[in-house]
Amino acid sequence: MNSPMTDPTTSGDATPAAKKAPHPLGWGAFSCFLLLLWLSGLILTSCDDPSAQGDTDASFSHTSSPGSSATAFLQDGTYSRLLVEIQYMPGYRPSDSTLDQLRDFLASHLDKAQIIMLEPQEIPSGNREQYSAGDIRNIEQSHRKHYSEGSTLASYNLFVDADHTSDNVLGIAYYNTSNAYFGKRIHDVSGTPPLNPSRASVEATVMRHEYGHLMGLVNNGTVMQENHQENGPHCTDESCVMYFAMNRSNFFANIFDGSTPDLCSHCKTDVQAAKED
Ligand SMILES: [Zn+2]
Ligand SMILES: [Zn+2]
């Protein structure tokens, strides 16, 4: 049950020290509700980390906290192109519709001349019943191929073939350019509309949500213009893709009716202000 050699609290990036997490292990801090969408970086307070701004390739760290490179995602000054690398374990390739919906989301919210969606690549199973954040980091280290270079910001997405060590987690943003998705749980909660949301809807929702964290939402790397934050770096608007959970809310209803949630007006305002900064 427990994965060996993983301690999410010691992996360097996500030091929760400056903030009082509800639990000593921040990774479990928000595991409530039916289906949690986020669990990552522990409420991070390191959005002012200058090392994450990535002025040069040599200085760009790919192991900083989610949200610490929000500017690199949102603005086009240093990085005019975004590369989206996707790797998946056997059986958990995201659908083409999912990737189209992610591309639409990124194209509409990021100031990038080009969004490069790489063909998803299969990697071997990690052979675990559950994956901790530490497991995820190790897998990325072994398999990730693309890093930011020149005017291209690289981001990484990993679909694993089992659950997170915390139940009900669908995805995590765990580094400043990295997201992971828990394929088994995603498959469990998706199905055939109208009884269940389609798999593409769930996948696209979770991918958009985790990219929202990389973009510094909510109030976690991107300055919040008006208060709309609750449950860590999440939005108060139940129909917003940055809402913290899929539960029996408007949010879930949105997915059921086939539309994938987007940013609400508050989140869009924050993004727009950060672009103009
Ligand atoms: Zn989240
Ligand atoms: Zn919102």
C-alpha cells in the first residue's frame, strides 16, 4: 500500500514551511469531497521565488512550486511558445478531444504565439497500486524529454495507471511546469452521458484545472484582483474550472451536460492583470 522511498515533504520544491497547512503533510490537506481535483504544492507561498522566472535557460528551474512560473506561462516576453509534452502509462492515453480542449484553453488564456501539442507518448507502468507525489517526481525524472529552451517554455503531463495515495484525487500540479493525472480514478468517475460525464470531459477539466495552477491561480503566483479564493489556491465560483472539487454542484452539472468548465470572470481578470504587469 505504501510506496517505498517517497516522502512528499522532502522533495525540495514544496516546502510548506512558511504557511500553516491544515495538516503536517500538505499533500493530504484538501482531500475532502467526492472528487478532489487538486492536491499539489501545498498552498505554496513561494510565488515570489525569483529563480522561477526563467530569464535564461540555465537559470530556469523545472522543480519549483506550481505557480512560481506563472509569468512565464501567461506572458510572451521571455517565452513566446509553449510546448505540451504528454506521457501516459498503458491504457491511459488521453483522448484527442481532451487534447483539443486543453489546447483551446491554453490558446485563449496564454499570450503565446504557438502552442505545440506533442503526440502523447507511452511509457511503462510504474507497477504501483498507488502513486505518491514522490513517485510521480521520480517517474518524471526518468522519462521527461523536453525542458524549456530558448523562447520555448516546456510543460510536462503524466497520466499514471493507478490512484494517488490520497483517495479521490484526479490530478496534481506538482512542479512549476508539471502536472500528473490519476488515470484509474478518472476512468472510474467517467462513463457515458448522461449517467456519467464523458472521459474526455473529465480529462479536459482536470488538465485545465492543473494548468490553471501552473498559471498561478488562485492567488498563488498570479495576484488576485478581487477576493475569490477558498480551499487553498482555488476559486469560490462553483462553475469555474478552478473550483476545488467536483461535487454535486453546478460544476459537476456542467460536465454532465457536456461542456468543459473554463475560467470564471474573476480568474480571467487575474490572468489579464498578470499579462499586463
Ligand atoms: Zn486545484
Ligand atoms: Zn474562478
